Amino acid sequence: MNDDGDRAQLKARLWVRVEERLQQVLSSQDVQYTPKFINSLLELAYLQLGEMGSDLQAFSRHSGREVVNESDLMLYLRKQPDLQAKIKQKE
């Protein structure tokens, strides 16, 4: 599949996850949201994940590795100790 097809497929999957999460968070509240709002969150998440991927890749290469590993993720999350703890807990 080409890059555009991969990107479209990734965004479609991300759309589903964003919508599921919105439903979970807002199910107990009387809040309405539109597909345009979901799309805005999708684009924000997509851009943020792209930046995260670039940072993880840079950390890995700086360490002389071609493959991103857990230490790169922990470095990325260095200012978010609660999230680090949750990730370590799942191991």
C-alpha cells in the first residue's frame, strides 16, 4: 500500500479509537459532539503521534540504535512520572 493509503487507514483506525474514548468519557454527561469535533481531535492526535515518533526515533539514533525501545519511551515521558509508572506497571 502507498503512503497515502497507509495514512488513510491509520487515520480511519484512529478515528474509531477517538470516538470510542469520547463515548467512554462523556457517556455519563449530557454532552453532544459532532463528527467535525472528532475529526479535529483525530488531526491533533495524529500530529502529536507523528511528533512522538520522530522524538523516539531521535532518542534511539542518539543511543546508536536503529530500533526504538522502552528506554526511549521512558526518556520521552520523563516529565510525566504518572504515565511512566502506568507503563511500567503493565510489564
